[in-house]
Amino acid sequence: MELSTLQKVAIWVLPVLFAITVHEVAHGWVASKLGDKTAMIMGRLTLNPLKHIDPIGTILVPGILLLLGGIVFGWAKPVPVTYENLNNPKRDMAIVAAAGPVANFFMAIIWALIAKLGMILVQNDFSWALAIVYMGHAGILINLVLMILNLIPIPPLDGSRVVSGFLSGKAALKYNRLEPYGFFILLILLVTGVLGFIIGPILALIFRVIAMIFGL
């Protein structure tokens, strides 16, 4: 079934908003448990997407990628984390960073359950539930993309924070100096197709496993 642009937007908007929002809240929530209450004080530990929306990363970029038919991803306003407030700053920063991708993985599982529910409803002649199936699939995809993308060890992506936690102080300092160039590196990888080449096979594998487990 070929979907119109409006239908695609309607199907993807909630999965994208919640994937990005939950990702950021997970960072802030874990940070709060490890000693840093900055995100809590600033009112960022909320699932209200309006508190996290970045006009470019949450709306413009995902919208353009959706229209172009490529891999859809985006980002929200980063949840503030004060490094010095953490109980064990170096170790805890790596844990805080890992929380976002882990949250996306569990969100993908939740969307798989929603897609399965939609399939059951469709099989029982509730044809309107087909929208739930499509939305469930979109939810799985966007969360897996965010999980895989953020685990790429390019500063300032979460994967770089995890890697930095295992490096010596001097090595971590040199590594983190790449952060001002991280966006441009990602942009080059996206334009040249290298990003899709990296993400695509991993995404397809994990999606197939989830689809097999839940019978999608």
C-alpha cells in the first residue's frame, strides 16, 4: 500500500517525538541518580516533547529525510549534565551517555508490541488498526536508528562518551577535541552514503530479529 506524504508524516510524528524525548530524558534521569540534578532543576525530566524539541533536529531534518525516503533520524535539545556533580565523573558520564541508546532499544521493543497488537486487531477485521501497525514499525525503526547512530564513537555522540570513559585522562582530552568537528564529520558521512552503509546492515539485522521474535 502506497502512503501519501501526509499519511507518512502522521505515522512518523509520534514515534520520532517520543524516540528523541525518551532518549534525552534517559540521560537526565540517570544523571540525577548519579548525583547531578541539573536536568531535574531545569525541568527537563519530562516526557513533554515541547521541552525537548530542537527546530532543526526534531522537525526539519527528520522531515526532509522522510520526504527523501532515506534513513530517518534526528535529535533534541541535549539534556544538560554537569560533569563535576557526578559521583564518579569519568565513569558516570559513560553510564549517562549509554542510557540514551539503551532507552531507545527498550522503546523499539515497546513499539514492536504495539505493532503486534495492531496486527491482531487487523486480523480480527479492525481495518483501522493498520495505522497502528505502520506506526509500530516506524517506532521500531526510528529507535533502532537513534540507538545505532548514537553508539558511533564520533564526538559528541553518546558512543564517544562511553569510549572516553575507558581512556586515560590525557587520551580522553585529545579525543574529545574532535567534538567541534563531529557534526561536519557526520554530515560528510551522510552525504557520501557512508553513514547509511554503516547503519543499514546493523539496522536490518536487529529489525529482522525483533520482527522474528514478535512475529511481525
